[in-house]
Amino acid sequence: MHFVETKRESAAARIPLGEIRHDWTRAEIRALYDMPFMDLVHEAQRIHRLHFDPNEIQISTLLSIKTGGCPEDCAYCSQSASYDAGIKATRLMQVEQVIADARAAKAAGAQRFCMGAAWRSPKDRDLEQVCKMVEGVKALGMESCVTLGMLTPAQALRLKESGLDYYNHNIDTSPEYYREIITTRTFKDRLDTLAAVRDAGINVCCGGIIGMGEGIDDRIGMIEQLANLPEHPESVPINLLMQVEGTPVSKGQQMDPFDFIRMIAVARITMPVSVVRLSAGREYMNEQTQALCFLAGANSMFYGPKLLTTPNPDQDRDMRLLNKLGMRPMSES
């Protein structure tokens, strides 16, 4: 077992690295974040190699199956009805079209098909349509994931019955900064949905967003919440804010790439067996930054031209990068 000395508590205090823990303190996580960059990335890569092939990456494609008109006021979201971000509200897509898009994503190399709907929470009649989509995606031999807003325990069980593999419900930021970003639901609402998903036996996809005006302590607080869940999320997306004109945080922070890479590394160390996803914001990153994120423990990414309503690097560009790095999709191992 490796240890790292913390400098914020005392020279004698030491943090064990590599254990699966659910009792991380903010002081310990901050000590990791503040490590010399080379040491931090080295430890993250060491821990990554204990649980994963460092040259494999999980590839997902994301489709917006119902866009815009959401009653929530998430300050980063172009789909909120509270803001004028140029997004036109649409109806829920037809099942056949969603399956056709999933088939195309699989042909392009995606292993997991993620479907997002701009709802506060789904109506039961709409949930039945989504369940048919999940069943169709599963019939293609792909993993399925949906993000539909808040769920009741009964709705989570219905999704499990349909064969759903993953449910995405991000906590977004720390509990303290949350109210600066969202007022239409509470942080506890987020945790309640995560508990319903976990109790239903569905894998959890849960992460957050960096660059919304939060401080480093808020980033640390977000990781603390994720790492201290009763079970670590199987998938942890770390998003860099996509600054969409018309949203309150459209003039967010200009993130130093090294700060973002530190967040990837800290997520990897505190949640050793989770798949850490390099998610929104790759459009702002050059190849070198993305490569350092992979070195720091990221082993998943969204693949395709769009993330719900915002651009994503094109597939050819992504494949060129993976080829340069000698990386391959997990399904090809």
C-alpha cells in the first residue's frame, strides 16, 4: 500500500492510496489535489493500472430524446425554460428513430448508448416509451443508459425491468455551492434519486461540472460526496462547463487545463474501480490535455458530434487521437 503525506493537517499524517474507501475527508482530498502535479498523476496512473488496462477506453454516445422546455433552472443548462439559449422544445422522439440512431452509434464504435430527456421527472406514460427504447438498445447488444431527471422508487424499478444498465444523475457540484446553481430542486433530491436507482439494482452514473464559478473547496466537496456514497458510482463523468450563451454561467471560469487534470486524478484515486469519464468540454481541449487526462485515470469518453445540445469532437478526430496513443475501445480487448 502506498501513502502520501498531507501538508494541511500535519507532516506525520498520511493517506493510504489504493484502498476502496467511503470515509474520505475534505482535508485528505485537498491534500491529494495539492500534490505536486507529477506525483499526483503518477499515483493516479498507478492506481488505475491496479484495476484497468491503461490502454482501453469505454466509448459512449449520447442522444437527446426530448430536448428543451425543462422547468428546472440549472444555471448551466441551455434546455431550461428559464433561459433564452436558442433551444426549441421538442416532443419525445419515436422509439424507431432512437433505435436507428443507436444502431448507427454502434456501427461507429460506441459500446454504450445514453439517452437524455429534458424533464424534471418523467411521467409514467413517457417512461413506458423510454423503456421500449432501452429494450431496443439492449437488443442491439449495447449497454443502455438514460438520464430523465428525478425518479420515484417505482419508476427506477420499472427501468430495471426494461433491462436498463445505467442511470445518470449528476450531483453537479458541492452541497454548499449547489444552491447558487439550482433553486428548483435540492441537493437531497439528487441523493434520493441516486438511492432509488441503487436500490433498484441499476448501475449509477454520477459526477459533476467544473468551471461554473465554484472554488477549489467546492470541487473538493463534490468529490467528497461522490467518494463517500455507500457505493461508488460505476461511472463518474467529470464535465468541463460548456459555456452556452443565454445561461447564467455562460461567462464561467476559464479553467486551467492542469486544474482539470488534477480533478480527474483525484477522482481516480478516491474511486479506484469506477470508470472516470472525460465528458463535456472536450471541444475546448487539445490532444495533449486529453492525453494527460487519460494518463491521470480517465478511461471513458463520449463519442459523436453532439452532447445533447452542445458540440463534441468529431469521431474521426477522436479515433486519430486514440490511434496516436495506442488506445482501443474496451469491447475490442
